[in-house]
Amino acid sequence: MTTRDLPLLGRWIAARVRMMMRSPRALGFTFAFPLVLVTLFGSLNADQKVTAPSGATVEFTQYYTPSIGVFALTLACYTSLIIGVATARETGLLKRVRGTPLPLPVYLGAWLIGAGVVGILSVVLLFVVAVPAFGVHVYADMLPQALLVLVLGAACLGSIGLALGTMAKTADQATPLAQLTMLPISFISGVWFPITDAPSWLVHLAGFFPLKHLVDAFSACFVPGGSVEGGDLASLAIWFAAGMLVAVRRLRVLDGARSRLIPSFR
Amino acid sequence: MTDAAAIRMLSAMTSTLVHTETAIEVSGVRRAYGPVQALDGVDLTVRRGELLALLGPNGAGKTTLVEILEGHRVADSGRVDVLGHDPARRQRAFLERIGIVLQEEGLDPNLNVGEAVALYSAAYPNPRPVDEVLELVGLGGRAGDRAATMSGGQRRRLDLALGIAGDPEILFLDEPTTGFDPSARRHAWDVINGLRELGKTILLTTHYMEEAQVLADRVVVLSGGRVIAEGTPDTLGGNGESIVTYRQNGRIVRFTTTTPTMDLAPILTAAAERGEELEGLTVTRPSLEDVYLELTEDRS
């Protein structure tokens, strides 16, 4: 992949976003499901107050909207990416690409970035609904930081998703791989409820994974006087680098002449 | 000097010239999967602009050979040259010059036909215009259809469209008409013939002898990982033999000969002198299917 491939990358990103916007699974999963969650729990807990990770006491939806936003981002950049790439491999799409001059890094890189674009759009949609419906406050001076956290979070989740997606051989392998990692980690990371009262070992365990840092950093942008912790950003950056390292190695293997994309004997 | 020796000498003298006319050159290619020797020393030459049909029973090594030529797989030993490239290196300059139409390649269900062709052709230096590609494969006017809603035959046309979108010099067609009804198959043959007229080199694998007979300039039969026969569809394995049959005195007479005219002359003269009509007299060449079945039966 060279700089002359940038227009090609741009074309494939645009096409990938278009494909996801046309996919009923992506629309339902990434856009509708988080919206239903926020509407449902926002209405049920309209008068509740919760303690945000920063210690501030805020309205339920003020905490819940950004954390479900992180959940939507996870669905788009992690779960959908893993299942999508594994399905592409199973149905022979990756093999098709491999027989053309389109570099596999451009093809899968466009998928990673396209998933990030869709994920961030789904978060924006969530706020477009939640701000007028539940009076969620958005602090203008925190928006640049919020966007930075989202982009870094999308990159981090997407790189791990790409690494895992290129390891799974079939959609049947990919689905449990994606769900069984994402769901438990989302519970201990404070996606569904704040984990400030959880036992310390659990908090430490959650702190190992990037999702808690993503929830903490993004939620911090929506409390008065909140600020994003450098440690949270560092964790996201380290996981992004680790995910990319594995993904790039996997790509080399898949693109190589002895690739397992081609079954060994038929 | 014998004719054969003269020809060998001539071809050696002009080998550099001949080389530029060669699209694919393979010699001594071997490939094993564990204990199974899928390719056991294959030699093959395909000239530019030629349509070569690769025949052989299942497990003969056809797919392995074609995948080695496409750069999808690596030979254990032997020399492979496709358009001056070693396919195993999977260089981009090589992939820009070939087109691959396999059977089991996926399609993006959420792209329409026109978008898919435009998108995949974007990676090639000199793609063929999308409308022209769709017209060539018989999908003109279907640019808005989604792959998910297409019939099997139409999907195969889209496969072919994606294979030729980059205007490749060599086209690899893997059983392009499997599962087609007779009229769809005729149409596909017209399309393939059209591509040949554009000067494309085409390597076709097929199970349909009629397809090879109609389309191919030359046929190569692979069995047990070796080339067991090659020639034009009409001369393959038959050594120019004809089959003569007729009915005389209620008995069917049948013999094979390389000189039917000479052999028949006395028989016909004698019969004419007696005023006798030889019932059901035919002189035929063995069909490609006859030859193929005979060839592959010997080996199994």
C-alpha cells in the first residue's frame, strides 16, 4: 500500500459506509438497538440520579446516553467488524479480493475506517434523539475532547476487531468470539451501570481491557467540569497499537502465497 | 535431417521470438498435499490469444494447477511463468494483468451490479468502462440490480464481469457454465467467444466436453496430476482415426482407420458392382467425449 492508493482507499471507505447503511443487520444492530435502549431505560429511570465514574452525581440519562454510545461504537467497530470480516472470508470475498490488484490492506483498512465512521454516526444519532427527549446536556467546550475519545475508541476497538476477525474462519466461529468477549467485558466496564461500588479486583480486571477506559473517558465529557484522564487515552492507544500489530501480521499471512484463505486441498 | 529435427531446430532458433508469444509456460510442476501428489510433473504452454480447455476428472489436479497459475497457491517444485511473472510472488503488476473467475467467490450483497464493477475495476490501471463490461457479459441495463436478488446465472455473469473489469490479458475461467440451462450456456459461450475475439488468452476448466469442443483451440487432459493428452478438440487422442460403420447381410461392420478413403474404396466398388446399398454407412471421428472417457478410464 502506497500513497497512490489513497484515492482507492477513499473509494472503498465510501463504498463500505454505503454497504453498511444498506445492511439491515448493521442498521438494526448499530443504530436502532442502542436508540431503543436509551429510550427504554431513559423513560424507566427518568427521575434517578447516578454517580458517574468521576464522582459527580448526574441524571440517569446524562450517564446512560454516553455509555450506551460507547456500546453502539463497540457494536459497529468490534462485533460487526469481526462477524463481517469472518463472513467475507467464509463466502470467498477475501479470496476474490486476493485475486485482484486491490491490496488486502486497502480493502480491510477501508472496512476498519468505514466501521468507525458508521459507529461515530450512530453515537451522534443517539445524542440527536437524547438531547431533546431527555434533556441530556452537551458541553460545547468538551466536544473536541469527546470527538477525540470517539475516534481513538473506534480505532482501538476496530484494530482489535480486525485482528480477531481475520483469525476466525467462519461466521459461526466469529459470532461467539465477538459476543462472549464483548458482553462480559461491557458489564464490568460500566456500560450498563456505573461500577463504582464493584469489588476492587473486578475494577482492576476491567481496567485491563480498553472498554472501561473508553466509557470513563467518554462519560467524563458529559459531566459538568469533567475532564478526560490521560491514563484512559493511553490505555486506548496501547490497545490500538497491539490490535494493529496483530492485524497487520494476520494480513501478511492472508496475503502471502501460502495463505489459508485457500483451503489446503479440494 | 528429418522433418521433426528441422522443426526442433527452427523452434530453438526462434525461441526468443516465440517466448513473447507465450502467455503461460509451465514445466515440471509438482505439488503435494501431505501424501497426495496432486501435481506430478506438469508441463504446459499457452500461447497468447489462445483458448485452452483444461479437462480432467475430479481430483485430477486441475484446480491446483490453475490456482498456482493465479498466484493463489505455490508449487513445490518446477518452473511457472505467466506473462513473464512468477505468480507465487503475487506482484501487483502481475495481478493487474490477469482476471480470475472462480466458482466460490463471494459477492457483496449490498452493492448493486454497476457499483460492484466500478469499485473492483478501480484497482486496475486501465479498466474497461462499466457499461461496456456489463454489455459484454449480457448484464446491460441491469446495473441497478443487487447481487442478493440475482439468479444463479446472473450472479455468474456478474462474476465474469468482475473478472474482465480490469481488461486483463489472461482470463482464468473455472467451470463458467456449471449449473446453467442450455440457453444460458449458449449465451455464455457467445460471451467467451466475444472475449477471445478481443484477443484475450483464456484458460478454461470445464466438465462439459461439448463446451471444450465448441470453444477451445486446444485441449489438455489432466489425470492423476499429469498431462495425459493434448491436442485440438478434433485431433485429441484420435491420431486422426475415423470410425467406419455400415450394415451388411444383417451384420454391423465397424472398424477404425486412419485412411478411410483407401479402405472404403474397394468395399464401395465391390458393393456398387453388386448393385448393393451399404445400409447406414457412416464415417465419423470419435467425439471429444469418447476420447476423454477412454483416456481417463485407462488411468482409473
